[in-house]
Amino acid sequence: MSDIYDLIIVGGGPGGIASAVEAYIFKIKKVLLIEKGDNHSQTIRKYYKDSKRVDKVWRKQEIELIGNVDFFDGTKESTLDHFDSLLEKGIIDTQYNSEVYSVIKKENIFKVTSSKGDFYAKNVIVSIGRMGKPNKPPYELPRSLKAIINHNAYDCGGEENILVVGGGDSAVEYACQLTTVNKITLSHRGIHIKDANDINLEMITRYEKEKRLTVLHNSTTIAIDDKDGKAQVSFADKTSIIYDRVIFAIGGTTPIGFMQSSSIDLDEKERPIFSEEFETSVEGLYLAGDIIYSKGGSIAMAINHAYTIITDIMSKN
Ligand SMILES: Cc1cc2nc3c(=O)[nH]c(=O)nc-3n(C[C@H](O)[C@H](O)[C@H](O)COP(=O)(O)OP(=O)(O)OC[C@H]3O[C@@H](n4cnc5c(N)ncnc54)[C@H](O)[C@@H]3O)c2cc1C
């Protein structure tokens, strides 16, 4: 316990990086950032397609930045470069390839248990997002089709007949981007796509009109079976179509197990309870970014949480 950090940040996505930068600006001395991947921003690296447009207004959430960390419209690559440059200054002690399992407070000090050992801190920010466990459909998926049922677009080859499931920005972006070399169908449950931002709505409407893809509105998948190594998808309207690949772009889940093992109080819907400053029921333990929203937040929101949390920590010291 000789080395007690002033602050440990768990998760090196936008929320974690912004927390690290704000901590540096506010002169919090001993800060450690722990990330389970081999680099920061694993959600962006794994789930954003190369060259993806990154919008500051995401899921129609218009956010004005309140802190010291800037963020602007760009691409996957420019966003990663931006976060690289924020961390590059070498200002933060960073530990990669280290997964945190729990954060337990005892005698006013947090013990952060990770795959690389235990670390101790006075305050902890957990910003581990929701994409560690992407949402799955309510029916069982055949194990034999594991390679062609995905949650991102990384494994798509080309000239494939692909079904993208989802009605939000990620689904629309995957669907449109993949049309260049694939035959794409987008299946979503609504009568109209309404969860996407204006740019994506315009794009999907145009692509549909130009017959660059097919959109199945009011469509629910109810089962997937293995048909000679391909995905035979059954829909609620009793139709069934065979695809080379299916991509579920239906968001991620709140890491409830992590929060329970860290003694964070949850409400009746298993959502974390937190203050306006994003402090949980455990004093000194904060949540930032997507982890606090049941439907996911945005990069700008995560960046703002960081500023609010760090100013709260400062006000208590
Ligand atoms: C396909 C897609 C497209 C998107 N496009 C946009 C967009 O254009 N604009 C926008 O504003 N938002 C977009 N978003 C949403 C945006 O990515 C999130 O709101 C944002 O990344 C949330 O940041 P975060 O720091 O909370 O979590 P994340 O970005 O998910 O980062 C969490 C980090 O924590 C690490 N981690 C997880 N568990 C542990 C653990 N136990 N121990 C240590 N580390 C851990 C992960 O490896 C990861 O690096 C998109 C999301 C998706 C999926």
C-alpha cells in the first residue's frame, strides 16, 4: 500500500482520457490510467469502421463542451490522433493490457484489483463504456455461425450478402459504408429510422432511394439457423432469407457485474445511482461516459463528465 494514487482512472476511452487530461490540468499529482486493451480507445478502434465519420452530435445529442478537452467532427483516424496527442504529452502514468475486475473501498482507500495486480487510490473514476458486452438478440445464435455473426464490420470480406440489424447511427453507418463492395440489407424495427442523426438519416434515405441497399422497415428478426454455413434469418412476418453475414449493431450492455462487485448501488432497473457530479453511492467513486446511460452516450458527453468529476474532486480537497 506504499504507493497510493490520488486518482485511478479505469478505462482509456474518451471519458478516461478526458479525465486524465483534466486531472493534469487541475494539478492532481499521482494519477494512473488503467486500460484493458493494448492501446487507448478500444471502442473506437474495434467498432468504428476505418474512415468512419465521427460526429460531435451523436444520437441527436447536441452537447456544448464545458471543460478543457476539445473535440470536433472528424474521422475515426483523426479522432484517434486527437486522443493520441492528448495522451502523448506523457503526462499520465498509463498501464495497458490490464483489466480491472473490481474497485473496493476499505478504510477510505480504494483497492483496484486488476489482471496486473492491486493498486490503491484515494479516488477512482470508472469509464469502461458498454461495448465490452455488445447486445445480442433475444434468441440463441448457432455456434457454428460464430465467424459470420458479428457486432462490427471488421470481418466483412467483400461481395457478401450482408444483413445489418439495428436502427441507430452505428447500424446506418455500417450499412452504408459496406455497400461499396457488398450487397446490403438493413433490418430495423420501426416504421421509419428515427434514432440516427440528421446526416445519417439523409444518407440512408438517399442510399435507399438510389437502390444502393435494401431497408426492411418494421422488421424483426426472430431466429437464425445454420443453412450450409450461411445464416438463414427468419423474420416475424414469416419470411426467411439467407445471408453470408449478419451484423448486430444494437448497442452494448451496462457492466452490472462490475458495478455490483464494486458495491455501487443500482436502482430497480439495475441502473447505477449517481449524483449530479457522477459520484456513485460509494464516496470518491465516480462513473464517466457510456457506463451511466442505458442507451449509451457520446464522446462529447463523456468528455464533459470528466470535467464535472475532476472539479468535484478538487472541490473536496
Ligand atoms: C459503431 C459506433 C459508432 C459511434 N460513433 C460515434 C460518433 O460518431 N460520435 C460520438 O460522439 N459517439 C459515437 N459513438 C459512441 C461513442 O463511441 C461512445 O459514446 C464513447 O466511446 C464513450 O466513451 P467511454 O469512455 O465512456 O467508453 P468507451 O469508449 O467504450 O471506452 C471504454 C474503455 O474502457 C476499456 N475497458 C473496458 N472494461 C475495462 C476494464 N474492466 N478494465 C480496464 N479497461 C476497461 C475499454 O477497452 C475501452 O477502451 C459510437 C459508438 C459506436 C459503437
